Amino acid sequence: MSTASESDHAALVKSLDLPAKVALLTGATTFTLAPEPAVGLGEVRLSDGPTGVRGLKFSGGRVVALLPNATLLASSWSEESLAEVGRLLAEEALAQRIHVVLGPTVNLHRSPLGGRLFEAFSEDPLLTGRLAAAYVRGLQSLGVGATLKHLVANESETERDTVDSVVDEATLREVYLLPFEIAIDDADAWSVMGAYNRVNGVPATEHGHVNNGIVKGEWGYRGLIMSDWFATRTAAAAANGGLDLVMPGPDGPWGDALVAAVRAGEVDEAVVDDHLARLLLLAERVGALGTPRDYPDELPAPDSAVRREQLTRLAAQGMTVLRNESEVLPLDPALSVALIGRHAVETIGMGGGSAQVNPPYQVSIAEGLGAVLDRLTVVDGVDVRTRPVPARGGFLTDPVTGAPGIRVVLRDAAGTELEQRHVAAATTMVGMDDDFEGTVATAELSGTVTRSGAVELGVMGVGGWTVRVAGDERSFALRTSGKGFGEEVLTPPISTHAYDLSEGTVFHATVELPHGADWFGGVAQFGLIGHGASRPAVDVIDEAVRAAAAADVAVVVVGLTEEQETESVDKHTLHLPGAQDALVEAVAGAARRTVVVVNAATPVIMPWRERVDAIVWAGLPGQEAGHAVAAALLGTVEPAGRLVTTFPTGDGRSPAWSVTPADGVLAYAEGPFLGYRGHHAGRAPEPAFWLGHGLGYGRWEYADARVVTGDSPGVTVTVTNTGPRESREVVQVYFQPAARDEPVRLAGWAAATVPAGGSARVVVATDRRMWRRWDAATGAWGSVAAGGELLVARGLGDVRAVLPLG
């Protein structure tokens, strides 16, 4: 899309007075920017977007496509696939007239405990940067802006709004800033989002060294830097520190305070002008400045055949075969299969927090395999949650319409009805997306229970509750713990109670909202909880063992939930929750062959990994989860993924582990030796699975590996598929510098799809940015010392050739 010259934007800026300029630098609403007819600026609409374009509502918005999560998409190691993802998201955005998508997330997997790693691509900066650049190119090719986030050193969630990430300058530049640099350098991402945390003592939203000095200065970035939502705390410091836009609005720390700071000489008006010029450039790029853009008349619906094919393929191709003894996979569809596990019947398709969207449906693995296997037995598994979730799967239905979900009635202090909603997800937001006059004082939530027997019912959300079920009435108050930012929205308090009910019983709850607006800006989430009563683990495991012994193959599905993989909360262990390990051990002891599917986005500990026949890491596969897992297990789509993060053998056995600040400080003490780099250097024990590991359904021989010269050294190698099926191989090249204080690093990769018995000559170019190092003494980039080796590998646990450099 063509853009006006910088002088044209400058003239538009100069035509406005100071208050008018500043007014445009804070959002107009939660997800929009204000128009200004005087300069031809229309409304700019933004949306969260890591796994789908949710739209302008945080909760209860329109139905949109739910994509596989970032780690699953990245496991394809395919820039072509990520460009397709970008185009898909752009189409989803255009269907809603959204101008800017708040993604991709390019923070790294520093510690596997990070709760929000499911939104980020990998632990490696080059892999993350190149995949992000492809995603950005795809998104922006259709005129929808991308937003790289979160700048910078934002790799964990504990105390995320106050933590000080302490990182040495070389590591900051060589590792944590590198994905941002690549996505800007290679794809010109149109916007960047500043993080909540501090970096070396300075809030990210005020970090002049990073924002002005490096990003806008050294990199020559012309785009816009916006804040994360509610992250900005100051006027002059943030404006001078390189922040261009405060989100959300309409309130915030700028406005009159920034106008006063300019008039007091604390901020030069030229700084404000630069911020606004960058906003106008973004607006023009996305078609909101000057002549309004055109929008396509027809785009694929979220549940269309086009989307079903795309989302199934994108999910299945990223799934990673970690183990496959005796080639038990792909499964023979004629075999009898016992499908076991809570994640089989309640498959997790997305993580928690701002990544959540409202999909048209979510296919469970039980549904997906049931559609393609004639001899399938399904057995529910052990409990996997400590925190109940809103009712799902039609457990509650709307008493008015009968549709799955609940009825919500919102009233003001006088009892006047403000709005009545059907909520399919059994949870709703109050205070953020309200588009009616008046202020909500009470919310009435109701649902009809669709089964008889022992059940657990409950409520979630801050306030004073009255709950009525079958003549039983309970009143109580729920408050947040005060330990996290935005708990009212991200982890609202809950209360549950056990009942013995008949089908058709109406569950009714009323909540009086807290007084005042000090609770997360008057925003909170409310919902109804409902599910069958838990069974003793020993009974569940006994049932699973009997089913496994009677089948040809047992497929056990285990994993994590949004309790562990979510915004605002980090994990404390990598062990599977509940008695899932005991379930796998018992099934493996009884079954003829055992396949484990791991429904999780990030590493888990697998104490049983040597006692099962196959392991498939399935990530969070999105709305087509069950169909994608079925395609991968049966080989309809090859699960040719390669791990994007290293799986340690136990808790604490990673180069970087703790995500808990000490006196407010989180020290990145491992320097550049995070993930596989630290394991390879002996700074952590041998992992269970290395970054880059993945078996697919081929068998591979490597021959005639050679170094080739160019801007940076490259490699050519012949790969031969000795397996019985066509397969995709990902040839990885790692650079091991000669200097002992320099870590090994991924330097390049290339893929080839080869028929059974065939060979291909693969050329791998390494990235020039992996051959430099930051010289702290001179404050400049220099070259890595001569020498070292190139490692040609299928992950560092399977090195196929070592090529010395002169």
C-alpha cells in the first residue's frame, strides 16, 4: 500500500494544536484509536491476535477462527506456513474491519516455566525472528498491520507489571532484541508493543536506550511503538522514552498531563509531533488516513471448508513425533483403539488470557478419531485441573433459548435492565465491552443443568453472590487475592459446591459488583461453573487399564490446561497435573502398544517416555484439534514438526529456571546460554529432547556434507529417505564458535520433501547476524573470532556431520 511522504505527514501534524495532537496519542476506547476529520484520519481498530482475531470485544465477541497456538505453528519450521498464517489472520481481520492485529509475540522461551510461552514461537532468536518476519509479511501483504510484542525481556508472568529484568547489553542485543530486529529488518513490521516490565531498572514504556537509541535510532525504525494495555505510568518520561501511543483509552496518564509537560518544557513539542507522525503513517498503511480502504465482499467463514482444511493441515504438520518404536505410527485404521484421557474428551485448543477467542466449535480428539476409526473405545481420564472452569460441552443451557451456554441479565443500581445476553462460553465480561448507557450494578446468570446425578456447580467473579439451586440458597462474597495484575479479568475468584440434581434443574446466581472503579478500571469477568462430580483416580485408572488390555493399541492423551498455559501466571513445575503420569504408567503396563499424545504447548516431564511405544507432541491445535490429531496419527498429514524448545528431564534441569523475582529483580544470569545453548555447553544436564528434534514418518541418511562460501558460510548435504513413506526433512546447521565464552547457535535451516527411497541435495544458507557479537568495550558490533565448526544436525542430539571452519 502506497504511503504519503514524511513531509506530508509533518504538514498534517503541524495543522493541529497541541491538545489535539496529544488527544490522538491515547486510545479512544479499549481497542480503537480516535478519528480526526481535520486531517482525514479515520478510526483505527485493533484486535488481539496471536491465535485468532478476536475483534473489539474482549469477551463474547463474534465467532472467529481459532488457529493452532504459536509453538505448534512454529514447529513446522516453515516460513511459507507462517506467511499463510499471516494471510489467514489478515482475512479474519478484514472481515471485521480490523486494521491492526496485536501479534506476533516474539519473546523467547527463556525458562520452560513461563506461563505465556504458548503465544511465543521458540527459545531460539533466529528461528523466532525468521518465522515472525514471514508471519508479518503475510499479514501486511493484505494491508493489515502487525504488532511485534512485547519489547523487551518479557519472558515470564510472575510480577509482570513490576519485575525488573536485568540483562547484560550483549545478551540483550544478541538474543532478546534479535527477533524484533529480524522482523523489522526483513519484514518492516508496522508497529511494536512495549512490555509491562522494567529492563535494567527502566520501565519498558520509558526505555529511551531501547526505544529511541536502538529501535528508532540504530535500526532506523519508522513504525509506531504502543504500550501494552495499562502499562504506561508516566507522561513526560514515557513520551521522552520513545513510546508513541498509550493504550487503552479513553483515560490514561497522558492527555492533560502531557500537554502540561510540553508547556513546562519537560517534553519538546517535536517529540509529540514525531509520535503523531508515526501514528499517521500506521493509519495510512492500513487504510485509515485519507481515502478509506476497500474491503472484500466475501471472505471464508470461520467454519468454512477452506478454514477447516487450512487449520487441520497447519496443526497436523506441526505436530512432532518424539518417539516411534517399531514404527507403531502411523496407526493402521483397521486396529482396535482404546482412547484414554480427559484431554481426549476435553481437548485443549487454546491457552488462557488475551489469546482466547470465540470459535465456531472445538473438535475433541475423541470426535476426530471417532470420525475415522470404526473400532474405537473412549475412556475418560483422571482429573487434570485444580481450578474449575466455566461450564462447557452443553453441560448448562440457556433457560430462554435452550442453546448451550447461559443467560446473563445486567442491571443498574435502580434495577433497570441494561442488557440481556446469551453467552455460549458461560462467562462474560462487564465494564470493558459495554456498549449501553448506564453502569452495571448487578448481574444475573442462569443455566439449565443437562444431566442428573452428582454434579459440581459454582460461580466466578468479584462481588457479593447469591446462588440458588433446587431450593438451596447460599450467599457469600468473592474477592481477588491481590497478588496479580488484572485478576478480576484473567484469574477471577471462584466458589463451587456439590449437588445431587435432576436433569432440567435451573442454576441461578446474582452478583452485586464491587463499588468504585479501583478494581482493574471497573472491568471484571463473571461466569457459571458446571461439570460432573469427580471420580476417584483409582477407579478411573482401573477402567482405563481394562480398556487398554482389550484393544490393539492404547492412545493416551495427557497435557496441560489454561491453568498452566496462560497470561498472568507462570508454572511452578513441568510435571503433568493430577495423576496423569500414573495413568500412562498403568496403561503402558497393560496395553500391547501404547501411544501418548501430549496436548500441551510447552515442555512437560515424561518419566514414562522409555516405557511407551510412541509419543506425539500435539501443542494446542485450535478449533480443528481432533481432526488434526487424527490426521497426524493415521498419517493423512505427516506430523513433520521439529521441537521449538528444549525438553528437560526434570524440574530445575534447564540453564534458566526460576521466574520468581528476588526483591523485584529477575536476573538473566545465564546470559546467552538459554535453552539448547546452555545444555550443549554443559551448563545444564542432557535434555530429554533437544530443540530441533522430530522424527516424522521418514528415516534419513546424510552424505557428502560440505561448507560453501558466501556472505556467511553455508552447507550443502545430500539427504536420503530410507523409510517407506514420503517425508519432510528439516536440515539444521548450528555454528559452534571457537571461543569458549560463545554459545553454539542455530545459524540456518532448510527443508526438503523427499519420496520413499529418494534423495535430495539441500543447501542451507546461514544468517549473517549469527556471525557477529556485541563488543561491550567498544559499544559496537564486531565479528565472532575466526574458526569454530558447523554442525549439520537433526537437533543437537543427532549431529550428522561436523565441518571445521578455517
